[in-house]
Amino acid sequence: MSGIELKRADNIAYREAIPDDAHDDPVLLVHGFPQSSYMWRHLMPALADAGRRAVGPDLPGYGDSPPDPPGTWERHVDALERFRRDVGLDRVVLINHDWGGLISMRWALDHSIPLSGLVISNTGFFPDGEWHGLGRALRTQGQGEALIGSMSREGLADMLGQLGSGFDSDAVDEYWKGYATEDRRRGVLELFRSGDFSKLAPYAGELGELGVPTLVLWGENDDYAPVDSAHRFDREIPHARLVIVEGAGHFVWEDDPERCAREVVAFLGDGG
Amino acid sequence: MPGLEVKQGGGLSYREASPERPAGDDPVLLLHGFPESSYMWRHLMPEIAAAGRRAIAPDLPGYGDSAPDPPGTWERHVAAVGRFRAALGLERAALVVHDWGGLIGLRWACDNPGAASAIVVSGTGFFPDGKWHGMANMLRTEGEGEQLVSGLDPTGMTRMLRAVGRGFGDQAIDEYFKAFTSAEGRQGILDLYRSGDFEKLEPYRGKLAELGVPMLALWGEDDVFAPPAGAYRFRKEVPGTEVVVIEDAGHFMFEDAPERCAREVVEFLGRAGS
């Protein structure tokens, strides 16, 4: 099994798994909220074993990447493009989750990134999207400050423990980094407050027009990004492959890492 | 200045300030909101007593030093206020309410016409078309609410309160954190929010106006939970309501601007003459 290295490109910390014999396009993995590239710890070695270089950045303000204010959606899109240049990625397979989907799919479309495969998981990319309760509260002036401020490490542990089955103490420590300082908490509010789904109107239909092999991989029991959205991606992207992971929730990569890795590796092997 | 005593009565812990020279007016009953306790009235109560009135403020069940009395629903709190009033023999009182204390206290006042002789409302609502703010919606949602209350520690409580108010000292935060220290208390908070269906106020349409008592709507200009439009809504529903919006104060204006709030309340009660 290949190992994961922790590296840094300019201000962006990232994880990388390198195969002994790379023979296909590398894979770029973009995490969501409130996580970091640590969420890909199970998947990345499996990708390397399948002959793929796997690269997962910590977005600014999460994991080991320092914040780069303001922490808006647009700034994350820019950061991802800078990261791509810094580490020298060209054609990639893109795998994303949650906010990582909103950020990376916008990035791929804005910068006409050549994708040889796309894996979409428990996110959304629809101009008529609506924020879940937590998102709405974080987006509200004052309340968001109160809410993000109320979070403790133990609170995060409780929250993640209720939402998923794969979070051990190391994972909580890792994801707590996103809340640990005032400027990071501010960045979370900036992220959610910049998250107007109406900004996606210009992108309507574009994912489907890419003609990129796509896997829609979804944890079935998700209150944040309900499984309806998986079916919608499946409808809007021609020839997409849909995999609903039963018994998994929003944090599907934590809940059922083996199944997720198997599905992704199989998808890539079939020409994804 | 009269001091505050902490007492027990009607199954609740309460604070009381007694005037040295009673003026013969109705006592004042003060009902706190969430996530506070009668400690929120610590600045106001001595001023009320100095103006010749007895001031009484219970900790609602599960808050401050009052034990939870499950379930912690809106209706149970209304009943608790009724029992407290009976135990203390408060025939008529001027009512001062904030936040959830408003939803509870106004419902109680409408259920018991004659019990309130004047009303001060602040940072609350009482209308069937009301909409919950985002944090309340989270508390009302299965799963999200449990995460929110069980995850709160004293540091988080401190940050949360100081994000929305500038008057919270360490002692206040310790006091208000009491509601979160037991599983029963935390469940009571969820019970409260989850029982807070504004449709329940449908039968109360017009009832506040029918009470025919003087009313003051005292509001923090920067209230992010119950925006100041709520003050004007009270005036629309209850013609003659006085509206005072306090600048540089938010939802927790009794903490943010205690002197100004005390002056407004005491002067209003003097004018109301009940």
C-alpha cells in the first residue's frame, strides 16, 4: 500500500500519494466543510495502488493551510487554480465533496480545466439550491458569529459523531483546525456568506456539456445534501454513473471508505 | 440602592428587590429569555425597587438556579409562571419580558386577563405569522438541535454570547451556562424551541389589545434575533404602545445598555401608574 506524504506548495499544505508506476492522469481531491485533505486518507493510497498520483490540498483556512482572507467561495476558486499551477497539474480527474464540489466545479468550468474524469459526492451545483439550516444560520449576520463561536472541539466531536461513523479522535483534531482561531472562524462565515446559489446561474447545463465521464457517489442519508441532488446530477450529466452508498451519510468517505475507494477505482478503471 | 435577594418559591428560584419606601403600586414581575436567567435583571431590579416597587424575577424551570421540570415546553413554562404567581400571591403585577420570556409571559397574561397591569416587551414576538430565526430553526430540527446544545462548552458559550452582546461579563456567562450543564436542561431547551410553533398564537389574535393595559416596546436597534420591526408590530397590534429603540444595543439590550434600559422601564412604569 502506498503512503501519503504531507507537502506544501507556497501557502497550501497538501497530501500526496505517489504510485511506483504512474500511468494515468493524476487525481485532484478537493475536500468540503468542515474538513481537510485528511478526509481522503483512505482513498489516496488506493488511488496510488491503481497507478494514479493523488493530490489533495487543504483549502486556505482548513487543515494545515493558513487562512488567506477573505475566505470566500471565489477566493477558494482562485487558490485552487494557483495550487494547480504550483504543483504542475494539467489534465486531472477531479474528486470532490461538499463545499469542495461548489469550489472545484466552478474552478474547472472557469478555467476550462481538462478533466478526464469527475467524481461528485454529497454536494450541489444548482442555481436554485437552498441552504440547509446550519448554512442559513452561518449566513445570517450576528447569528453566524454566535454559532461559529459556540463551537468547541468537544462540540465538533459530538456533531461529527452524530453525523457519521468514521470520525476518530485524530479526525476531530484535524477538522477542528478549521475552527481553531478567530481568523479561521471568520473565514468559515465568509465562505458561507459568499455561497449564493444564484451565482451558479451562468453555469447551468455546463457540467453536462463537458462530456467527461462522471461518477456521482452519494451517502444515502444526508440532510445537508439530500440524495435527491444525486439523482439530479445523474439526470443532468449524460452517461453519469450513479452510486448510492446505503447506510452512509453526508460524510460518505468517512462512513464507508472501503466501498468508496472500490467504487472510485472501478470507475477509473472503466475509463473514468 | 436596594439589594437583590435570591429566594425560593412556587418551585422556582427567584430574585427579589424590595423597596425601602413602598409606593403602593403593583409589584413588577420580570421574565427572562433564552439563554439567560433572572440574573439578566440584576441592573434593572434595584432601580425598580428604588422607585418604590417590589421587583420579582423567577428563574424559569431549567434555567439559572431553578431545576428542570420536564418537558421544558412553552406550555409548561406558562403553567410554571401561573404556579409561581399563585405561590407568591401576586394578584396584579406589571410585567417586564424579554425574548422567550415574552412568548411565555404574554401568553400567560392573555390567559389571565387582569393579571398584568402594564407590560414591557423586549426582543420578542407574539404573532401567529412569526418566523423563527436560523439558530432557533436549528434547535427545532432533530439532530441539529441536539448537536448544538450538547456541543456547547463554557468557551463556546462565551464566544457565542459575546458575538451578539457586549455586556456579558464572566459571571453572567457562568450564570447562563447553568442551563446547559445537565442532559435534562439541554433537553428542556430543545423541548422549548420545538414547542414554539407560532401557529399556537392564532387564538391570541387581538388578545393583547383587549387587555387594555399600557405597553412599552423596548428594543435593541441591532437585534439580530428579533429585529426592531418587531417593536412596531407590537404598536400596530396594540394601539398606543410606546416604542423605544436603543442605539448601540442588540438583542441583549439589558446587558448592553443597562442604565438606559432601567431608566426607560422605570419612567414608563411611573407613567403607567399601575
